[in-house]
Amino acid sequence: MKISEIKDLLDAEVMCGEEALDHEVYSACCSDMMSDVLAFVKDQGVLLTGLVNSQVIRTANMMDMVCVVFVRNKVPTEDMIELARECGIVVMRSPHRAYDGCGILYSEGLGRGDMNV
């Protein structure tokens, strides 16, 4: 699934990374606990989260994720957006709750990849 499709499905606003919307992703995960993302997530392209701090971007970068979607219309800081730009990570915000956003993406065919939780 292209990131642009995720944007449309989640009614999301792109905060940075517009140039990468044609990037293909094959799986997603959702967590507000970055320690769980680090411990259990493998091969995820997209992270959905309601946590708004720079550790989200740092964690996504460490895990080679290409897109972070902040749910419930959470707004990342300018510092977070700049860090994401430097890391080449698309950042979006969506009005959907995390549960709904995950359900929408799953029902449209985006898998969970190799997540052993």
C-alpha cells in the first residue's frame, strides 16, 4: 500500500515528507509505548501512535520505519517535524482513534508483518 493511500484512508494531514507519499509499505503497528516498539516490532513500515514526543521519531528511525501517523489529531512539535525530515520519515496526523485507524488499514489489506506480541 502506498503512503498516499494511508493518507486518504485515515483522512490524514501530511506534516512533512510529501515527497515520499508514493513509497510502498507492507505492514503497520500501533503503540504508545516505544519500548514495546523496540522490543517486539520487526519489518513495520508505519507506526500509529498517540504519543507525541521526539522519542517516537527516534524510535521510528531506529526501526527503519518510513511513516508515523499521530492519531486523535495530535500535533507534533516543530522540532519533531524537523527531526523526521532529517530522518526521511513521513509524518501525518489523523482524526481517527488508534483502534479505528488500525482497523481501517487492516481491512484495506495492510498487514501486521512479523510482529511477535
